[in-house]
Amino acid sequence: MSRLNFHHLHYFWAVAKEGNLTRAATRLHVSQSALSAQIRQLEEQLGQQLFTRVGRGLQLTEAGQLALGYADSIFAAGTELMALLREGRRDERQVIRIGAVATLSRNFQENFMRSLLERDDVELVLQSGNLLDLMARLRVHTLDLVLSNQRVHASTDNPWRCQRVARQPVSLVGKVRPPGMPFRFPQDLSEVPLLLPGRDNDIRAAFDMMCEQRGIRYRIRAEVDDMALMRLLARDSDSVALMPSVVVQDELRSGRLMEYGVVPDLFENFYAISVRRQFEPPLLRALRKQPEAAVLGAL
């Protein structure tokens, strides 16, 4: 097998960073035709197509994204070598890019990423947004993984891998009640102000359906889409919140809040979404295979 041509790899790396052949050629001070020829030779050597053309730009294939990751590491190692020999310092880091739906529990996100937060050789790039925007970033490989509480379905055009990484019952949570005065479900729902997810949330829809079927009436104080905000409101008001207990895991452990009870047949699902890959980074594989108890804060 012939050795990798690092000159070709550098040209590929420049085009991948620019996303445009013309700009890369200008930056490298070579003609577009020469640059194209160099990249074709690299593709032939690797036996994989590295780019597909989208409009006037270029988009990395899965093999191209993998090659870019290696190229980043190779050229970063070169920079590190220079720094090590000149200044005596060393820095090796792998970059993992994770997106999360903005309204998702911050505790769940932290639990999911905790194993990486403890590593000195990993740099995390964390982004939040709505699911549609995050999936668009995942499609073009600017994200490696998206965390969501909503399932997405794969298709020919969208080869998603959507794996449920945790499932937790939904609870009613509030301030600690006096001894001998437990919360009575469902009788007390009409007596206390409730914090509920917004009407577009699956938990809210299932809760409303249950209440309608059982003839349960409740008092609502606020509809809250953001779990982080609901956590604060549950902690700092006299309201009772409908949420998975992972959202307030710290307050439950400290005794600042208490779980009044689990709502029957009501669950929150947590998903890790990625693009189906032939070459999946080991760190992503390890994240997806974590025990459910770990990501729910039970370990």
C-alpha cells in the first residue's frame, strides 16, 4: 500500500475548511484545475469520494468528514510538535460537537456528557437550538450528536440513527410537605397551583388526556416550555411541577424539593440522534452505550 500523500491531504484540508474550491485555490496560490487534480488523486488513493457538489459549494461526504477529522489531528500534531520543541508545551485534544434541544433538562445533558467533562484530552463544543436547526447542522456534519426528547425517523434522504438512551416516569414535584400530609393524587390537583409544560409538549398532551378521561380538574399557574426555568419556578415558588425527576435531581437530593408521586403511565423519553456512519468515533459509541441510570443521575 502506498504512503499517504500529505501534500494532497493539506490541499483537501484547505478546501474542506473553505467549502469552496475557488477560495481555497486563491488561499493556496494554485489554479483550480491543479487543486481539483490533487484532490482527485487523494480520493483515488483512499478509494473514497470526499466531496459532493451542492450548488456552487462543496459538501463533505461521510468519508470526507472522517478524513477531515484525521487531517485536523495530523496538522494539529504538527503545530504541537513545533510548540513542544520551541516552547516545551504539549496539547492533545479531540473535539466532540454535541447539540441539544434548548428546552431539554440541563441535568440530563450534564449527566450524559459527564464522562467527557472529566477528560483532559477532549474538547466539547456544546450548542443549543430548536430540533429543526440542530438536525440541519447534524446533516452537514457540523454536529456529531443531537440530544432531544423527541424521536426523529430515518428516511432515504435523512439517514438518522435515533436511539433512546433513557426513559423516565414523569412526577409531581414541589416543596417539602409537613409530616402526615402526603400529596393525594389526583384529589389535590385542584387545590394546588401547577407548573405544566406547554401545550405542544408530549408530556402535557398525555397529562391533559389522562385528566380528561378521569374527569380530573386542575389549577394552572404557568405553562413553561424550558425545563431549566421550570426547575427554578418549582424551587422558588409554592407551585407543583409536572416533570421528570432528573430535572430537579439536585434539589431532591438536598431535600429542598420532594417528589410527591409518579403520574401513572406518563414518561419522558430522551434520545441521542446521529447520522448513520460507517466510521463512528469510539467516543460517540461510548456515549450512546451509557447505562440509563447514569444519564438519569441515579449512579
